[in-house]
Amino acid sequence: MMSTVSAEKAWDELTLSEAEYRRAGARYRQRRSLRAYLFLLPYFIPFIAFLLVPALWSIWLSFNRGGILDPAKYVGLENWRSIASDTELTGAIQNTAVYAVEAILLVFTLAIVLALLLNRYRKGSNIFKLALYVPLLAPAVLVGLIWQFLTNFDFGFINLALDAMGFDRLNILGSGRLALLTIVLAEVWRGLGFWTLYFLASLQNVPEELLDAARVDGARGVQRFRRVTIPLLRPMLLFAVVIAIIANFQVFDTVYVLTQGGPYESTSTMVWFIWKRLFQFQETGQGYAAAVVLLAIILALTAISFRVLGARRKRRA
Amino acid sequence: MDESVDRNQDALPADGDQPGESRREFLKKAAVVGLSLPAAGALVSSASARPSMLIRDRARSRYEGVTLQFAKAPFGTDEKDVIAKLLKPFTAKTGIKVQHTVVPWNTEGASYATNYAGPHPYDVSYQTSTDLTGLGTKGVLEVLNNSKWLYSPAYKGTAAKFIPNTIKKSIYQGKLYGLPCIIGGTVMFYNKDLLDKAGVTKIPTNTTELAAAAQKVSSAPNVWGFQVPMTDKDFTWYFHYHAIHNLGGDIISKMRATQVSVDLILKDKVQPPVGQYDREAGVALFKGGRIAFLHDEPLRLTVFRSEGLPFKWDFVNPVGAPNGKRTIFSTTGHWVMASKSANKAAAWELVKFLSSPAFANEFGAHYGWAPVRSDVNTAKGDAQVARVNKYVLKGWDGLPTGPKMAQLTSVYGQAIEAAATGSKSVADAMAKAQADGTRILKS
Amino acid sequence: MAVQAGGVAESDVLSQHAQEYASAARRHRAFGITKGLAAYATLSIFALIAIVPFLYLLSPSFRKSYELFSYPPKWIPSSLYTGNFGTILHQTSYPRWALNTLIFATSVTVITLIIDTLAGYAFARLRFPGRGVLFGLVLGTLMIPTAVLIAPLYIMISRLPGWTHSGINTYPGMILPMVCSPLGVFMMRQFISTLPEALVEAARLDGGSEWLIFRKIVLPLMKPAIVVLGIFTFMAQWVNFLWPLIITTTNDMKTLTVGVSSLQGQFVTNWGVISAAAVMTMAPVIVIFLMFQRWFVQASMAGALKQ
């Protein structure tokens, strides 16, 4: 008897009233959030100080004259009007777009093919993975030097090969179209290892059973790839496309070390345009305004990628 | 007979006309004597040694412990060592230590734009006239043409020794932001063996003769007649301004001068197409014996000599316009002081020393630069450098400085590049340059 | 007749089938071998394309610069000229630059790993208000080009409040602004999301604190992701040029990329010396890379980029 009563009492004590329950819940959530913020704090202190503040500062400076060497002077939309009437900017946007489309298509195609091969033929594949990755270790200065040598008129590999095949040698960095293509090739050369390993990792996450099932159903290699592999890879492809857009619209290193925008502005990209305004011409306002334009373009393209690649995934799910 | 001869004679060290300087000379000697004496016999001459030691100590104590930050984009890979060697007597005399930073040319803009924005910028640095006024008008450089520095009573006599034109062309809206130290001149190197082989006996003096001589050489396989930087990245404007100047200096002469340069490539085909060899590749090509005439800067001299090129070579003044002038029209280099410098007095000591014969004679001689002061002589009995100096002093005229110089010269460079690649006709390219230039000046 | 024929020919037909099957298998195998050969040939070609261009640096580094453009081009130097390497060893502070690079890249990597893992865990497994917004903000900063941030960052570091000296020419000034990589947080979050939630939940029910759960359960499982992010960060900082260039003004604080580029006078480029410097910059990275290669390949294969 006694024990039953005390047990009920104990139960009563344990049971919370609705208000008590809500309060406890709030306390728990509060503590949980606090803990989460503690986990975030070490990252967000440098993040705010070294990324967010400089970024917002840059946007503010796009409405000012000066602000780095001398005090900022608010000039409204003057910088924006200047860059709007600058034909080099329209050229730079066009060059960047052409470059990005070519570079992304080429590097993705090659990387997916190589990843499929590495996935199918695994014996000794480590050697290839390592070799493909080596260009990524080279500093930009070195990439510039190497490609200068590769495209050299007299002893560059490309021209020696053309010569051996009986074609005329090409003035590669002297022709706008070829110079931009050289930037594309240099960046593809640099990035191929990364993307190959990326797609390889993605492929190895595709469950074998699904592919086997498809095989039993009589799906051929190409079909299997299109119907099974690609849809399963869609989220990874979305991530890849977004990252590639962000990285390639900011192409600068190779332009800087190889062509400096030439010949006649045909390899002038957006970041090169920004760099010149910021550090060569001391027109910081115009540089930052162009940077905001670049940011807007990348944002828009990212949104489009999500719409195109992300939505279909939902439908299929 | 020749104006330059007179000026060259002026350039010989004029000794003892400055009482202030000769007194310092005397004190320096006295100090050296004073230093050596204690070892010889302190007992005998302690009385005579003491006063000079005292003076020396006072000069030192003023700057004792001061270290100046000094930055420069290099004229050669050995420049840091050359400067360190030349600064030794300066540090010994004043006690000022100098910390030298090599700023790479291709990132110069970014390095200075950020450095001068900080609280402790380089106390002294080297700026070309294209960047000088851009930085100066932002207020980060000390204005020098006032009674505190250049026209201070102690320096007035020395200030008069600067070639007046170099000071004049470096002043913008009444302000001089740097002390001229180098005149930017260009020269035309030639490969004597190649010319002999092609039967060219007379070194061309104008563009028409150059085209003809270059054509004779170019008929041989794998050899080009002429090479000059033709892209904005290689500062093509720097190698073409004198041509405009020779023709008159207006928009029509801009077009005519550019047409001549473009024809050498596109019509006469005596120069490699734009982009096939950039500036450095062109120089390497010359070193390899495959270019007859190379238009570049005199500082190649040191390199060509030290590497010992496998053929006979020499150089001349860049060619002039047919029936026209033959001048050198270019920029200047300057020593500048940061307005935020915490040690301006010490910085001024350094700037003064860098401009003085004690530094500039040797430094200019090493890199083949012409002097900007009548008491500086960079030839040191070297016949080739003496000739560079003669050319430069005879024919130099300065490009006036301004805050938008870097952008304007780039606009002109782009126009030359557009025309020389055949992307645009000379007329179209120059019309665009004119429009862009006007827009930039208005903003 | 049909039956008769069938009765007689049955074994023939069978053997005929067997033969056909065998030859088809042979053909299939042969086809497979051809396909394999083609695959390995393709892989080899791309491996060569990745590696061979580096050999272009070796030849000039052993030659005097004027030999470079002789005609016809010579690939094997007439004599092995080692002066270019001598120039670098004697006229520059190469060992000091290498040490600075190592300190810089290692410190950035260690700090990045710590803070990115913590933040990644919070974004993946903890509930708190503003999670989506904060994560969006982190990803948004990916889209800002580095060149834009350089000048404001320099001004901040040069007069950081509370610092007695400016951060210029100091390791902290060099390292700290480089530690927050948005991509790193993203990678870590994605990876932690793939870990079975049940593990964490079970530990929570057992009364483990979040810190304990993170340290004892999550962290050990994250080894592959940490290795990959570590290698990416280290390599990115090893080749980082712009920031070390701006923030260091003394020779003793330069990193390798900055030091090497300061050899390249715009007016007098000595390709021999620069090629030699390039070779000497690449050599340590390749050594480090080869030392960690097993880890690296295994780690990236372990699906560190799992979604």
C-alpha cells in the first residue's frame, strides 16, 4: 500500500504541468542553441572579421571615391556610371562567359570520362590518380611559366607537334581566340585532377546493386550511365556546377601570369578588370563596383543551376 | 658644337663650389683620421682626435637606432646586393639602418596601394612618373618642393644641380612628390654580325632607313630585322612616345607614328607578329642571335655584358622620324618619402644620399642609366655608358606627370596593340583611345 | 523428317551452340581486352599530359638563358650549367622562405580544420535559430573574389585594435585572415550529415554532453574528411601568392611563392634562374604529396565529398 502511494507521488513529482513542461522545453532549447553557438563561435569570429566586414566594406566603397589610400568620399552612382560606359567591362564579361562555358564543359567531360575509366579499371589506378593531381600543386607563377614554354612559337610543344604533322606553326598568344583557349586549356590542365577524383568519389557512391539490376534488365553501358548513374549523381553534379561556376567566373591567376588581358583585351576577364582598376589605376570605386557586378552574375547563375538541377531531383524523388 | 657635349662637360664633378658640402667632406676626412689614430698612438693625438669624434657622434646620435623601410621594384636580380653595398657608407656615417624590400614589378601596384594605406608605410621608395602623382594626389607622399626639403637652406645649392626639366615635368599642380633620380631613355641594340652578313653598312637613323635595313636582314631564314615591345602588358607606350614627339606630338602624329610601327609588322613583316614573342622572349631572341635591331632599355647592357653574347653587338639612339626630330621622350623615376613616415628627417637623409654622386654614380653606371644631376657621372670612363648619357641628355624631354597617367598610358598602349594585331585600323584604334582618354580625364 | 533430322542433329546443334558461345566469349574477351587497352592508353595519355609539361622547366633550369632561343631548339643542354641553382641558394633566403611557407601553410591548415569541423558539426547536427541564414551567409561569401578583399584586409591587419604592433610581417597577421574557408565548413557539414544519426542520438540518450559526443563519436569518424580538407587547405596556402605578397615586406618573412616572384624583375627576366626556382619550389611539395599520397587517395576515395 505504502509503496503504491509513494510510487504515485514520485510519478506526480516527475510529471510536469504543461507550463512547467513548456518552460523546461524552452530552457532545453536555449541551452541547446547556446551550445550550438559555442561550436560556431571559433569559426564566426574570423569569418565576420576577415570575410564579412571586408566584403561589406567593399560594397560600400563602390559608392565612394577613394577610401583605401585617402578618405572615402561618397559619390553616389558615379562609379557605376563609369563602368557602365566602359567598353572593356562588357568585353570582360563576354570573355569570362565564353571562358567559363568552355572550361567547365571541357573539364567536366574529360573528368567524367576519366572517372568512369578509373572506376571500371581499378588495377594500378592509383598511379593515374596521383599523376592527374600533380598540376594542382603548382603555384600560378609556375603554371604561367610552363604554358609560356608550351605555347612558345619556336620550341613550344604545341608548335613542334603542328610542325611535325606538316601544319603551319601558330602564333598562339598573339591571336585573341587562341589566347583565350590557352587560358581554358591551362585551367583545365590544372583542375582536371581535382574534378576526376571528385567524380570518381561520386561514382563509387552509386550502389552497385542498382547498376546490377539495370544490367539484368538489359540496359547497355550508355543507357545504364544515363538512366541510373546520372540521376543518382545529380546532387553531386549540382554541387560541382555551382562550385565550378563560382571558381571559373573568378578566373584570374592564369590570365595574370600568361596574357595580362592581351592581345588587345581578348583575354581580359572580370577579375582582371577589377584588379587593374584597384591596383594599377587607383580607381578603387570602379573596381569594387565591378566586383559587385561579378557577385550578382555569380549569384544569378547559382540560382539558375539550383533551379535546373535541383528541381528535377525533387520531381524524381 | 653639340649641346650634349657642353652638358656632358657640366656633368663632370664640379668640385668645391658648395661650401657646405666641402665642409662635410672635410669633416668626413677628419673623422676617418680620427678613427685611425687611436690605434696608431692615442697618447700623441688624443687632443686632435676628440673634436672630430665629437662631431661625428653628434651626427650619428641624432639617427642612432633609426631603421628606415625602403622599397623598390628591381632593375636587375642583383639590385638588392648592389644597393646594400652602396648604402654601407651611409649607414656608417649617419647610423641609419635601411631595410630593403624588393617589390616585384608585376605586383608593384598592389604592394604600394596597400602598403601606403597602412599606418607604417615604406619610409622611402622608388616610383615612376606614371604612379608618382596618382599616389601623391591621394596624400600618401610627402611634397618635396618646399623650404623644408628640396629648397631648404642646406640643400638649395644641390637642388640647383638637377636638370631643371626633370623637376619641371615631375610637378603636378605645383607639387613635386618625388626627387627625380632616373631618366627613362631607350636605346636600339644591334647585332653586328647579322648586319654584316646582310650587307647593311650604315646604322639607320630614321624609321624609313630602319625598315629598309631590317628588310635586308629578314630575308635570311629564322631571323627578324627588328623587335620592340608591342603590347600593353610590356608597356609598349613607353617605347613609342618619342616617335609621336618626333613627329609633332598631336593626334595626327600619334596616328602616323603608330602607322609606321604597325607597318613594320603587318606590311613589311620585318618584326615578329604581336604575341609571338613578348618583351622578354624578344630579348632572349636577340641574345640567341636572331634579331638584328632590338629596341629596349639601356639596363640590358649589364646583362648582355655579363652573359657574354656570342656575337658582336653595339647600340645607338632610337631612330627618329624621316626628315624630323630624333629625340628621347620619356618618363622619370623618383625617390619618394611617405607622408606618414615616423622618421622623415632620416628619410630625407636617405633620399639625399640616393641622389648624391656617392650613390648615383655607381648605381647608374651599373644599370646604364643617365644622370639627372650635373654633378652625377654614371659613365666612369665607360665609353658605352657615356654614349647613353650623351644621347639621353641631348635628346630627352619629359612626359608630364599626372594622377591618371597609368590609365592614360594604358589606353594608348591598348590602341597600339589593337592596331598592331590588326584587330583595328590605326585610325579606329586612335579614335577609341582619344575617346577613352577624354572620358578618363573627365571623371 | 523434322523429328528424324532433329534426333540425328541434336548433339551437332549443341556442339555448334557451344562453339558459337565459346567464340562469342572469346570475341567478348578480346573486345574486353581491346577496351581495357584503350582505357589504359587514354589514362596514360592524360597522366602524361599532366606530368610532361613540368619537364619543360628542367631543361631551362640547367642552361644559360641565351641558349634558350638558339635555332634550331636544343633540348639537351650542351653542358650541364648549375649556376642558376647556385644563384638561388646563395643570393636568396630560400631555406628561410621554405620555413615560412611551412609555418604559414601548416598553421592555416590546423586552425581551419579545428574551426571548420566544429562549425560543420553545428550546422549538420545541432538545432538552433538562424541556422539556415548563417549557412547561406557562409556559402554566399564563396562568391567574393580574393582580389577584392585584399585591400580592406590589409588595412585591418595593419592596425588591428588591441595589437601593440601592426600585424604586418608577423605570422599571426599572415595566418589569421586566411583561416575561414567557406568551402571547408560546407565539406564538413556535408560529411557529418552522412554519418548515421542514430549514433549521436544514442549517445545523447546516454546523457553524453555535446562536446563529449563530438569528441568521442563524431571526430573519430571524420578522419577521411579531415585528411582531405587538410590537404586541400595546405596545398591552397602553399601556392597562395597574393596575401603573403601584400602582408610581408621583409625578406625574412616572405614565403616561397613571393620570394621566387621577386626574382622576376619585370625588366630583366632570367628564365634560367626562374625555372630553377620553380623546380626548387615544386620539389618539396611533390615530396610532401608523395609522402601523404596513400592517405590522400584513400581519403578522397572514402567519399569525403559524400552528399
